[in-house]
Amino acid sequence: MLNILSQADWIDRAKSVLPGGGLGNFDPSVFIRDGKGSRVWDEDGREYVDYLIGSGPMLLGHGHSEVLEAVAEQLPRGMTFFANNARAVELAEEICNAVPCAEQLRYVSSGGEADMYAIRLARAFTGRDKIIKFEGGYHGMCAEAQMSLAPSKLVNFPQAVPDSAGIPDSVRSEMLIAPFNDPDYIRSLLAEHGDQVAAIIVEPLQRIIPPEPGFLQLLRDEADRHGIVLIYDEVVTGFRFSYGGAQELYGVTPDLATLGKVIGGGFPLAAIAGRADIMAHFDKSSVGEDKWLMQLGTLSGNPVAAVAGLKTMEILRRDGQYDRLRENGERLMQMASAALDAQGVSYRIVGDPTLFEIVFTSADVRDYRDVFHSDTTMAARFNAVLLQNGVFKSAGKTYPSLALTEEDFALTETAYVKAAEAIV
């Protein structure tokens, strides 16, 4: 007899074997059982429109038939080899064709790994140690990235605040923290420290906050002036904002970019991509032992993830895909605005149609501190009501997908209206 457990049963089981009862990614009280297209179902059978989409990679929706077919064809031929394989090379060629900064790339298994290696690569290339990151910027889980990601205590710039236990003080001394969208501060910071800085790492759209006109070009110009490696973290924006990512959309090219999520088609895969002279530090025969950056990973470039990524990218190249994705996002933004305007709520919809969020504030949102000072209690209530009414999303982002249907929009519009009514 089939033993069907409830979500409550799984929550209890998880508490005994997982710290905090979860995987560390999302609300541990939600267990997703199935995903298909634009929908997911929890262990109690409740159905939701999915705007989390695996935190971004399921841009085509869950279980896309063409991706499944490509994966099914590869599986009996081998799942991983820890050796070169043709599918990984084909994917690398396509990424290098698409991404403006990408002359070569190196695979890893997660975006956080890619960010860690990109920072190390910049240090190897420049021979410098200091790194500039922006307060509120997310770059994975390495020690450098866990500085001033989401500080609860706001301190004077450029002081770094660790977001995690277990990080040596020596790491903090090598990090310089700046406010996003503040060109004057960057100029002054680099006037003092520019000759010590290996890299500026930035999300071209920081979480949900767009760069103000000219800000990315200012970073490009200042990096060139001081001999600094400019790194775009495009783990989220790559192949989402446009086929060439945020660097194509905004028209400013970095030296290195980190990529993930979409390029694996739902499987673990990420990459560091960039200028060939910088990427050469992964090749001992090119730079010598002293300047060589050791990097390897058991699953890096595995053929299953590569074929899923290749098929996903093939589908994204078809006519009208990015127009449709943006139209989906714009439609959701308009629905949310109509619902909130009807209740007289102060808010800003922040981001890009392909990735956005509602911030409950009457002020413009330019940086982390503007989000920090918004009404997070109202946001939590709004999101809780959305979940109760069949909208599944993270606490800080809404990811539209290409799988959305008219039924999804109708359900979401009703949920927005109920959530707006609940917060007044």
C-alpha cells in the first residue's frame, strides 16, 4: 500500500536530519513535490503559479519537453566523466558567441563557485588583494561575498560587515564596501585605494535595483583608469535580460562575467567567462606555476547539464522569446500596480520586467539602504497572502517565465488584489 505523507510529516522528518529543518535556500515549511510548466504542487497537493522558478533557472518552465528529450538522449551515454566532452565544448562556444566579454570560459557547478573563482582570478591577474563590492550585492557564499550582503547594522563606508560567522578578520581588511549607484563615492574610493584594488565585482542589476544611467560606464572607466578587473555577476541576469545578458542590454562590457542558472537548463552548471589574457591564468602552461590558478570540480561541465543548457539556449534564440518574456513581466507589474493603487498604498516596483519586486516605500530605490528602510513588515504580509492564494515566490524577487498562461495571469491578478486589500 502506498504510504502518502503530508507536508507536516515531511517537515518533522526534515527537522531531525537538516539544520533548521531545511536546505538553507527557502522557507522550510514549504515542500515542493512536482513542477510542470508554470505550476508547482506541494506535498499536500496545493497548486501554485511559480514565480520562484528554482530561483531563476527554469526560464522555460518546469519539464519543458524539448529539454527533457535532450537530457533523456544523453543519460544512457553518460552522466559525468571528469574529462573533456563535446557537449561542454559546444555549450562554451555558444556562450562565447553570445556574451560580449566572453573570449574563453571555465566551468564550475554553482554561481557561488563562479564568483569565488572570479575574485581569485582577478587577484592572480593583477597581483593585488583588495576587492570592491557594493552593499547589498549578492555574490554567493565565499568569505568575500559574505561581506555586507544584508547587514542589519549600517556602518560607514567602506567598512565591511560580515554576514556570517566563521570569516577571519583578515578577509574584512581586504574588502572595500561602496553604495550602489553612487559614482562620486566610487571615484573618491579609488582615488585613495585604486592601486591596491584587484577587482570591482557588481551585479549589473543589484538584486532588483537597476543601475542609474551612466553608473556602469563609470565603473568601466574607473576600472580602466586604475588597472582593475571589472567583474559582472550575471548569474541571475545572464540569458534572462537578453541573450547576451545585462552587458548586452546596458551596452557596457566587463572584463569577466560569472554565469549560472539558465546556462544549465535546470541542472547544476555555472561558468567564469571573460578576456583570454585573464582566463589564461587557469592554464599553467601559459602563465607559469607562480601565476597559475588551480581550479577543478567533479561535475564541472558535465554533459547532462551541458545538453540541457544547449537546448534551453536554442529555444531562447527563437524569434520573439525575449519580447514575450518582457511582455509577461510588464503585465504582472501592471496588475500589481493596479491592485496597490486601488488601496492607496505607497510602493515602488523595482527592477526589470524579467526580474522585479514590490518595495513598500514612498522613496525612490537606488541602493540597499533604500530597501532596508522600506516597510518589510508590509512586504512580508503581502507575500504571505500571495502564497495563500496560489502565488509561489521568494520574499524578495518575482521571476516571470516563458511558461505563463492566461489562467496564470488571472489567478495572479486575483491574488494581487487580495494581498493589497490585506495590507491596508
